[in-house]
Amino acid sequence: MKNNFRKIAKITLVLVYLVIIAGAVVRMTGSGMGCPDWPKCFGYYIPPTEISQLEWQPKREFKKGQVIIIDKTLKVAKEDFTTGNTYTESHWETYTKHDYAVFNPSHTWVEYINRLFGALAGFATLILAFASFSYWKKNKWIPILAWLTVFGMGFQAWLGATVVYSVLAPIRITLHMVMALVIVAFILIIIYQTKEKNKTLKSNSLFSSILVAALILTLIQIVLGTQVRQFIDEQTDVYGTMAKNQWLANPEIDFYIHRSLSVLVFLVNIFLFLRNKKLNLGFSKVNWVLAFIIIEILTGIGMFYFHFPFGSQALHLVIASILFGIQFYLLLEAKTNKNQVPQSKNIS
């Protein structure tokens, strides 16, 4: 098991990123309330495909917990029973978590697939946690981090439920995204701790310090981005999906801060790129960071000037989360490397 542990960790990381991608698609398609209950979907383990499955019908068998829509209200079966010729209120109770009662089959299945990816990633973290015990004598932090990842996934699932119960409250969506990045960070530490250290890398204190600042800027940008996205969602409700040119016609201050900070993010990472090259530090991932930042900026420009081409919003979020992962792993390399470059060689 120990020989395959790092492979398990990498597979788990990929699955977590698939959840992030699926979540981005959920937001892009407006499918966040596709399943208005949790953890089931309209009371089913496999969600309905047509509205007739959510309508009351005579002589139909219902299981406890199954959901129907009556007068734009969700009703939940109190017990197993078969309906008679008329609707009987006593067999049902009103769903009280929220008052959202809309069925859209495409939204339902997009959200359901997102939850399936989440369940698969959760199962992978559990396997990772049990496998981590093989490192207990060598490095106790690895199993500790692995089990923190499991608890993090549990907390993330709970956050997902609260997002649904709140009918997509912005602050809860933001917390949901940040928690996903925390889980990514835990897994990246595990992957880094179980690899053979690269002795060709050179450490530099200023490089490491600026890298910390760059990572914080990325996190701030991701949080601001979720707030901008919430504003766009609200504008979509106002103007509709056919008037994309109006979505950012009168943006809030969050948008301007988000756009201005992108320039600072770019300049800070240009500094890191040049310093790495000048001092020959050997951190090749700096090149990837810069490439993803350029793509991120281009997708942002595309959304603003070309009125949100299909997939651009999801791509923007996914690139940001990948960028965070690369920067975090780069920081692990920079902070733990002992081959220090003398400060007299630093560039300003």
C-alpha cells in the first residue's frame, strides 16, 4: 500500500479538481438548485427525469421521503403508502428548509452529477486516509493530514447542504469554494511530503516571501471573483440570458477591485519569474503559474468585451483553482528547500 500511496493521493487530487470543475459547470448553467433537497434529489437516490415523477397521481406507490410538487410547494411523503383517488394532506409534510419548488431536468442532472463527483472524491479521501497509516512511524503528519482531508470533505458536504438550504446564499458559496481549496492544499502537502526532494532547487528568502504574497493575492481574487459572479447571477435574473451585454453594464465596486488586482497579480508573478531566472533557482512551476495567469486574464477580458462566451465563466474559475494549486505546491518547494542562495545575489 505504501508504494501506491502517492498514486492514490494524486488520483484523489484529480477527483477533487473534478468536483471543482463540476461545481463551476453548475454555476455556469444556473443548476445550483437543480436538487432542492440534500443528500437525495427530490427524495430519490437517482433523480427524476420528467415532471410527471414529481406530480401526485392516484393509485401510485410512494416511499417515505419522496418529494412531489403541489401548488409550487415541495411536499415530502411521511411514510410508505399508496395514494387513493384523491390527494390526502395527512400523508404529506411541507418541506421547510426553503420554499424553492422548481423542476428543471437538465439542472437536476447537472447538480446530481456534481454530487456524484463529490461522493467519489470523498470515497477516495477515505481510502487515502486508511492507506496513510503506513507512514505513521516515518512521518505522523501524513496520516494526520490525510484524516484532516476526510473531515474537510465531510465539512465540505455539510457546506454544500447549507448552500442548497440557503437557496445559494453568496457567502456560503464563497465558503464552499474556499474549503475546496483548503482540501486541495492538504492533499498537495501529502503529495509533497511523500516525494523525493529535488536537490537542484535553490531557496531564496525574498522569492519565498513574495510567493506567499502572490498566493494570498490569488485567494483574494478567487473570493472577489465569487462575489462578482453572484452579481452577474443577479443581473441575469434582471435582464435574462439573452442580454449578456447588460450583465456588467453597471458593475459594483467588487468588479473594479477584482479587475485592478489582476494587474498587481500579473506584476508580482512577473517579478517571481524574473527572479527565478536571474538567480537560477530552478523552480520550473513559476513558468506554469505565469502561463495560467495570462490565460486567466484573457478569459476575464473575453467575458467583459465579448459578453461571456459559452464556458468562459467556468473556465475562469477552474483556471483560478488550478493556479492556486500550482502556487501552493511551489511555495512548499520554496519554503522547505535548504539550499539557500546568498542574499548578496538578490535582485531588487
